[in-house]
Amino acid sequence: LRPGVIRNRKETSFTSAGSVRVAAPDTVVQPQAIVSAPATISAIDYLQLDARSSRGAAGRAFVYQWGVVPGGASQEAVMDILRALPTGASVVTIPHEIIVAGET
């Protein structure tokens, strides 16, 4: 122990140093994205996409990244919603006003 490196206010503590080898796990956990959404919605419903059931984060918080497939009349409006999401948002709500039937 090296004295005087880190001590508590009463100076009754001791310091120590050491190392340990860390190995990769035998089985690597693969993340699995699970997004739930209604199969159909009416013309006045919001569309909610929920990824909270995703698995395989190995004890860490997931980082969610949402996007859209290019094309369609509402693409830019949906992207505006996605850009406005807080970091790590696991749920996306798209208002009915920008949903185009058979397209969005």
C-alpha cells in the first residue's frame, strides 16, 4: 500500500493498487429489436411504435435510432418527428394528420 495517495478526512484510510484480467463472455449477447405497433389504425388514430420490449442489451441501456424508408408524401414530416425525439426515446407517436393511408 502506498501511503498518502488517497485518504479520507480523518486519515484513517489506506490506499491500494492492482489489476485484473477481463475476458469476453463465452456467449456474446446479440441485441434483438422488438417494435410493437397496431396492425391497423383508423383515420383519427395516432400511430405509436414501441421498442421497449427489445432484448439483449446485456445490462446496459439501449440506444434507439429511428428512421424511415425514403419515399412517400409524409416522409419529411415523419423525419421531423424523429429528429425531435429525446435521446434514447423508445416510443414514437405519429399523429394522424400526417399519415397517408396505404403509404406511411
